[in-house]
Amino acid sequence: MQYIGIYLGANPGNCSALTQTVTVLGEQMAKAGYGLVYGGSSQGLMGLLAESVLSHGGKAKGIITEQLIPQEKPLAKLDELIVVDSMQERKLLMQQHSQAFMVLPGGLGTLEEAFETWNAIKIGILDKPIGFLNVEGYFDGLFTFISGCVTRGFLTAKQARIPEISADTQLLLDSLMLSEEIIS
């Protein structure tokens, strides 16, 4: 089974379109036969996505730090829960257990994971696709910043184009997994 590492918020946010999108994505993943690798939380968007994947017959693997267990309360019905000592170990295992990555709205932790994975692809440590699900323009400001990095010579245009960007869950899912098949 191929697994998609998804970085997203352990908080629900306040956008009803986002909760609907996360639920649809979970169903699409399960029906396509893709498993989920994520931060293990039962809270917020993380919990909603895992519940959706599982309720549609998919598989979900959580990777969480011992420190986060009390506040994020891992989902009890996961197919696998890996408890690690540090965030660095968590990110590394998520990268190792995933064939592709998708970034959904979230906060600092989501962006940290996304940037670390993007940078690992940029410098050649990883050869796996990554994409941003840009629900209601959530990442528009981020990609304006990235364009500024290119303009100022801190990123090449090729490096800025590493992630795919789409507001459509099915298009992004299909594109990432097609890219993964080409890489494999």
C-alpha cells in the first residue's frame, strides 16, 4: 500500500469549507487505496482526516511524540500508532513511511513539517512529490513570499516549483500519486 504523509492542523480552524474538504479528501484517499501517515492526533483537522479515511475503509498510521499525547490524544482506532521521543524523529519517520506528501492548512507545526520536507526534496535527500492543498487561498500569502525569495535570489524558480499547488483534492491527489509512480 502507498501512504501519503499529510501535514495539517491539530486544531479545527474556523473555516467550514476546510472541514468539508478534509472529510472529502479522506474518502478519496481510502477509495483510491492510499493510506494516511499523519501526526496521530484525534483533535482538529488531523482527527477529522483520520476518521474520514478509516470510516471509508482506508488505513491510517499516526506518528506522535510522547510529549504531545496528553494534549493531542491519539486516535485509538488507528491501524498503527508510533510513539517517538522527539519532533525530529517524528518528521523523519513521516518522511520514511510516506511515498508522497500533502500540506493542508495548519499553523506553525504544519509549516515546519512542510518546509523541512520541501527543503529535503530541494537538496536531494528525498525524491518524493509534495503538494499544497490551497483551500480558499489559504497558502496564497506563503507563495507570494516564495516568489519574493526567487526575486531576491534566495531560491531558484525550479526550487519554488517543487510543490504542486491546487485547491482541488482529487486533482492534487492524482497528480502527486502519478508523480510518485513515475519516480518509483
